[in-house]
Amino acid sequence: MKALLGLIILFPAFGALFLVLFGRLLSKKLISWLSPSLVGLSFIASLISFFTLKSGTLLYLFPWLSVGNLQVDFALLWDPLSAVMALTVSGVAFLIHIYSVGYMGEDPGFARYFAYLNLFTFSMLLLVLSPNLPMMFVGWEGVGLCSYLLIGFWFEKETAANAGKKAFIVNRVGDFGFLLGIFLLFTILKDLNFSYINSHAQVLSPAMATAVALLLFLGATGKSAQIPLYIWLPDAMEGPTPVSALIHAATMVTAGVYMVSRLFPVYARSGFALDLVAWVGIITAFFAATIALVQNDIKKVLAYSTISQIGYMFAGVGVGAVSAGMFHLFTHAFFKSLLFLAAGSVIHALGTQDMRKMGGLRKEMPVTFWVFLIAALAISGIPGFSGFFSKDEILAQAFAKNRAIWAIGVITAGLTAFYMFRLIFMTFYGKPKGWRHAHESPPVMTVPMIILAFFSVVSGWIFAAFHHFLEGLGYVHLRELAPSAEHILVAVSVSLALIGIGVAWWVYVRRERGFNFGIIYRVLAGKYYVDEFYEVLFVTPYTQGSRAINRYFDKGIIDGAVEGSGKITMEGGRLLSLLQTGLIKDYGLWMAAGVILALTLAIRGLL
Amino acid sequence: MISALIFLPAAAAIFLLFIPEERARFIKGFSLVFSSLPLFLGLWLLLRFDPTYPLPQFVERARWIGSGLFYHVGADGISLMLLLLTSFLSPLAVASSFNYIKERQKEYYIMLLLLQTGMAGVFAAQNLFLFYIFWEAMLIPMYFLIGIWGGERKLYATVKFVLYTMVGSLLMLVGIIYLWKTSPDHSLYFYNLYSLSIPPGTQILLFLAFALAFAIKVPLFPFHTWLPDAHTEAPTAGSVLLAGVLLKMGGYGFLRLAMPLFPYAFRLFLPYLVVLAIVSIIYGAAMAFVQEDAKRLVAYSSVSHLGVVMLGIFLLSFKSYMGGIYQMLNHGLSTGALFLLIGMLYERTHTRDMGKLGGLAKPLPALAAFLSVTVFSSIGLPGLNGFVGEFLVFLGSFQVSKTAGAFAALGVVLSAVYLLWMYRRVMQGPVKNPAYMDLPKMNLREILIMAPIVVLFFWMGIYPKFFMGKFEKSARFMMEITQQKYKIVSIVEQGGAK
């Protein structure tokens, strides 16, 4: 039965390869059946694995890197963590494949799109099923590649092409850390299998564990769009919306959280690293939420919201609650991909992403409206919806560990509710602004949304089972809180969320226009000018410096020296050739001079 | 057998002398066949190769000019891989020229075939004398290839190329003569030379002479400025073979000669060499980033990538050493492919100025696909070949020196910067020139040139063991000689290997 694991990755791999090679020859109809069904099969294989395979099942395929004492095998691992991820990834990917059939129906790059999407699913599953760090890195880079390809899917657009490039390069900065982390870990432990690393984390000195953890975490901040490397994600919204839903919301961007959870014993070995993860997470959550408050592009709101929510996950893992962080990852995958798909449905209908040109869509697009509302309630943490369970779990665990983190988290929850309902009110309420015709999306798009809406509600109810399941890993435990304390915490966060919704309603439905807070507004709308800051700090010096070195040093000094030595030879030759006058008396003179010189030297004993 | 692999192309070149220039079709076909035959011979050798034996195999030896000097060829695992690389890239270079070269075709293919013999000879030679002859002989066809069929500034580029290389190799010749005089049997057979004990002072001088020749060839910073000019001016096939094979001779020379022959001096200069390698990685990447000419960009990227190779070889950790050798093969394929693709673009657009290109993925989707795979191979995306080499080099270096490993690994970021920038400017964005919409699509010949390279990208990336297993033993042996793990006493009688 182990072979099932191979099937999980084989189906989408086959789809990608087949579509790359023959996609141009196939009809759209065939592609729209083939590509989603392969991912569906992958989901079924994951589901069967879930029920039949024991935790710790390892499918060995072949040796990959084996040089000296470095032995890295190509293998697949099934344990609670990878099971949760594989199910989420293949399930959400399946629904988004179906949705894409409708969304991308008119696009001339249909085959290419599905080839990339299959390739992404394959890489992501490889990432979560890998039993060692280098193989995880294969998936890690593979999803990065697909992200690059899909952000720049409409490559004729300058902004899209630039955004793809930016995403890849920023991620590479993170990968630089990731690689050094792998190297350091190998230098100490001589083994890169997760099982070995986690069972030997105690061998690492706390300082070394900190170094390893932070280097790897740099990779996580790249992939999962956290401070300081989050800057690529908002730009990534240039890609087709289903891609934003799958890659830049539900799955790939959570890979960092998965990685930290996977290597939690290493992080736990270093208290400092864990604290840093928590702080980076919660600050990112707050920071991104504030930017989301003022965005007018519907996808940008969701992008900053994603950054913010992933911040919660890191905060959860960072305060030691791996299962809470993973739980939020799980619920977030449903409601956030739903938010994107619903936003895509609106964009598909109106052809614009600017919320100021929307409004009043509730009647024309009822299904979209209702699923959007459900997802918004889920992300806002309204009781009964999935986000409530996972976010409150994180906040409760934070409260037990560090009240400051909890406080920031709760405030962010209020902000989240505000920007989410600001979005809903601007889009679906009020009068239509600048559009005439809108129509509900076809069933191929609405059905996946309805399914996701269903999970956005119910996925929260399984939390007890979820924690219990993850405890199978052996290093996942939650702190117990007194029931009364827990009730108070819930009351605080829920009331803040309700206040957020209320304010949004008051501003955008009652008052019908936002406030202008002058400088604060400008700073937020300018996204704190972080991009500009990086531009001045890194991009410009590198570019200008390289240009200057190229001109003055490479061409000037080095080549100058090379050509100079040539010139000296030629000039020297020319000067010496002056001696060659062709007159015998000159030669005689030189000979005489030479003889005299030689004699003088000989007499003085120098020769 | 191995002599046939070396000399078949040259024999074909001599035969071509008697074919009239007008029969261009025949000349092309004939050249392609005879530049491909060595590949089949090479594959046959690969099948018969015993990977457990570290010393040269398939040895052929014949009495030659006396004075103890023999004609002596053979191949250990490292040489075999490089011979295969040579035999693989040469026919592709021939095939890539069919449309590109329109003038003096006969002479052109004669030069290419002679070049192939010269390159193969360098990797197969088993004594310094023969090595030097091939090393120099190879320069002549390359000189003509750039000088006759090159671009606008071809004369400047050829003179620079030849002078640079000659300066290096002349000093090496002095060193070779010294070694010939001092070695007891005057054979200059590599494995006998390893057992010489050369006094430290002499080692330093000799090492500098050899190292300069090889550092220019690699090229290591600051001896690199001939490369961008030579690459830019050379015809596509010239660039492919220059980057794909010729540059490898620098690395090969270090690992086969300069390092094991003069281990004391090597150890003395090691810190400087490591610094040069790391500077090459970063400097090459930074310079590549600011080029306007696509070929110049790739030329500087070679400086950067060869820096990785040299770092791996210098540091003598088994992982980095293996990675360095593997990276030579990777670089040969991916940079060869980059030049092939840029050549195909140039045939269509007649420019390599990236400011004038743009949006070409629209009219040329297949070319764009091949370019993107090649770019990612070169960036070192896991799953493709480049990653395996880089990972091993960086990991091995990191274990020796954390600082060196960390600085070198910066190449991971920088290579993505300049290569994606190139791809962005050439292939993406709006189509710059409306005339580009009508560019001819990739033809079957071009696809057949690229397809085997791409297959190798994946094969070498996913199952590197197949390739590494072949040269693992030889690499360890060479490395341990350099580390002086054991003192070799005239290892094998000459030609004693099977």
C-alpha cells in the first residue's frame, strides 16, 4: 500500500509532463477533464493513504545525492503532519483546478496554465511528503518556480513579468538562508533526515540550534511572505486569480509554517529562535493588517490579509503551539482560497479589481455574495465558523505564553474584521459604481466555491480530533488553560471582531465613504514605503555599483592593464626599431660602445 | 579506440580538404557524421568502463619522438566524462552552424573538426608533452573560427584571446621543460610525475607558471577579460565549444596537473586561490547583471559559474571536489545551451542587444520554453543538473570554511538576478518590434539540437548517481594524491594500466 504515496505525486507529475509536451495538440475539453481529474485522483490517493497507512510510513524510491557521508534518498514520508498537508493541498488544488476551467476558459494559454498548475500541485506535494531537507528543498524551489511561472503567466504585461521575477529573486534571498541552514545542520549532525534531526535536536548546542533555526527561518520568511521578505506577495497578485487562491493563499505560502512545524524540536531547542518566530509572526500579522485597511484593489486586500494570517500561524507555532498553528493553516486554506475565488468571480464578472468601481453586487451575484460572507465571517473569527476555532486557539496559547503577543493578536483580529467587511460592504452593498451588467459565474466556478464555503464552516469543528491527530508526531502539545480564562479570551476577541464589523458597517454602509486620516492614510496606502526603502538600500547600489565597476574597473583598469602591456610591447618594439638604421657606421658605433661597456664591466669585476 | 575518438574528426577534416567548396550539403552532412562518431565511441567506452578502477583505462601508447616521450592516451573517470562532454557538444555545435555560416563553409567545418580533435586530445593525453601539444593545437582552429567567422570586432577579440592564452602557456612550457629535464625517466607521464619530489622553492615557481596558464583558461578573476570579447565575437559554435569545453580545461589542468604536481606550493597559495574563486563568483555575477549584449552576459555568467567549479576543486573536500567536477559538466551543458539559444535568436533578429529584444515568447514559444529550462538549469533549480553541483560545492566548502561557503552561496541569489533579468528582457514584456511577430518558429533541426541537452538536464538533476558513480573513484584518487595521503612511488609502470 506504500505505493499509494508514489501515486499521490505521480498523477499531477504526469499531467504536467503530458501537458508540457502535448498540450498544444489537445483540445480544451480534453485538458479541462484531464488536468483536474489527475489532481482529483491524487486527492483520492491521499484520502486512502489517510485511512490505511500507518504514521511514519516511508516509501523509498532511489538514491539522489550520495557523495561521501552525504546520503540523500528520494523517498516519501507519511505521518500526521504530511497527511494534513497532503490532504489540504490536493483537496484545495482539485477544487481550484475545476474553478480554473471556467475562469481561464477564454485564455489562449489554457494548456500552459494547466501544465503549470499540475506542476505546482506535484511540487507542493513533493514538498510536504519529503522525509529530508534537501528533498523538501526540491519541492520548495519547485513551488517557487511555478509561482514565478504563474505570476508572470501573462508575460506580455510588464507588471506581471516584473512581479514574477521579483517573487523568485526575493525567495532566493530566503533560500540563501535556507541552504546555509541545511549546510550548518549537516556539518553538525551529518544527517538531513527529519526523523534523525528531530530525535537528535538535543545534540545541537542552543547557540547552534539558534543559528540553524534562524537561517532556515529566513527561508520561511521568503516563502511565507513574512517580514522582512513579504514584499513579493502583494505584487504576485498579477497572476490569474485562481493561482492567487491556490499558491498565494492556501498552500505554497504556508510552506514556511509547515517547515518550522516539521523541525519544531530544533526551534524548541533554541528558546530565542522560537520567540523570534512568534514575534516576527505577530508583528507581520499586525503590520500587514494595517496596510490592508486602506487598499482599494480587492486582491491586494486579500494579499495583505494572507500575509497577516500567516503571521498568526507563525505566532502560534512560535509560542509552542504547533498544532494550533497548523490548525489555522488548515482552516485558512479553505476560507482564504474561497475569498480569492469569490473575488475572482467578481473580477471575472466586472473586469476590474478596483473596489471603488464595484458596489451593490449582492443581487446580481448572490452565490458569490453568500460564500464571500461566509469566508469573511470565518476569517473574522465569528463563533461557529472555522477561523474562530483556529485563531482563538492561537490567541489562547499566546495568552498563556506571552500576553503582549496575545494583545497584538487580538487587536489585529479587530482590524481583520474591519478590512474584511470593508471589502464586503464596498463590493456588495451600496449603489453600483461604474458597472452596468454583472452576472453570476457559471456552475463550474460556483460549485467549487460552495464546497469551500462548506469547509470554511465545518473545518473548525474537528479541532479536537485535529490536535489529537497531530499529537501522533510526539512533539506537539498544547498548554491547558482554565475554562473561565478561555471564555474571557473568547469574549474579548469576538467583541473586538464585532466592533470591527460594526465600524466597517458604519463607515461604508451608513456613511458610504471612508475617512481620510492624512499622513497616516498616506503611509498605509504607501505600504510604509518598504519597497522604496529596499530599492534605495539594495537594488540601486547593486545596479549602480556593478555598472561603475564594469566601466571603471573591468574595462578601465583590468582591460587597461592588458591593453597597456600590449601597447608597451609595441612601443618598445618601435623604439628599438629606431636603432635599426641600416647604416653600417651606426652599427659599428653601437658595437664599439658595447665592447667598451663590456670591457669596463669586466675590469671592474662585474661580469 | 580512444585514439579513434580523438582523431576521427581530424581525419575527416583532412578528407574535406579534397572536397570542392560547392558541395556544401555534403560537407555539412559529412562533418556532422564524423563529429558524432566519437560520441558513439565514447558511449561504447562508457559501457566498458570499470568505475571501480581509479587510474586511466583504455590506455594506448606508442613510441614517438624519442627522448623518453611517448604517444600516450587513456581516460580515467574524470577524463572520460569530459571526453563525453566534448563528443556530445561538438556535433551539436556543427549542427547549429548549418544556417549560421554562409561563407567559406568548407574551411569552417574543417576548423570545427580540428578543434574537436584538439579538445579531446587534451582530456585524453597521459603525458605533459602530449597535453601541451593538444593544448596549443586547439588554439589554432579557435583562432580562425573567431578571426574569420566572428563579429565586428573579431580581430581585437582574436588577438586578445590568443595573446592572453599564449602568455599563460609559454610559462607553462618552461615548466614542462624543467620537469622533463629533472624527471628520471623523461616520460612526463602524469602518474610518474606525481611521485617526483620537487623542492619547495621550485614548486612555487612551477606552480605559478602552471596556475597562470590554467587561471587564464578558467578564467579566474582577474584574468577573465579575454572571455567576454572572445565570446561576443565568436560564431555560435565557437562560443558553445569555448564555454562548453575549453573553459573546462582550466579546471582540468588544476586538478590533474597544477595541484597534484606541486602540492606544497598549492597549499601555500590556497587561501589566495579560494579568494579568487569567490571573487569570481560574485564579481562575474555582478558584471553579468549590467551587460546589454546577451552573449556578454552569458560570458560573465561563466566567470561566476567557473568560480563555483574552482572553489569546489580547490577546497579538496570530497563533496566539493565531486561537486566541482560535476559542475564542469553542468556548466558545459547549460552554458552551451544558452549560447545555442542565443545563436538561434540572433539568426532571427540579427541582434543580441537586449534593449532591442523583448516579448519574444509570444512569437517563439518553443524557444522561450527551452530558454527558460536552460536558465533554470543554470540558476541551479533543484531537480535540474546545476543544483547538484552547486549544492555539493557549497556544502563541501561550508564544511571546510563557513565564511567561504556562505559567500559562495551568495551566487544562488545573484545568478537568479541576472539570468531572470535576461529572460525578462528577451522573452517577456510586450513585443518590442512588430516585425518580430513574423519570426520563423523553431525548426526541427533546432529542436533536435536542444532536446538531448534538456533530457540531460533532468537526468543529471534527478539521478546524478549514474554520472557520479563513473568518476567517483578517480576523483577520490586525484584528490588524495593532491592531499599527499600516500606517497606514490612510480605508481604503475607506464601503460601498466589495463
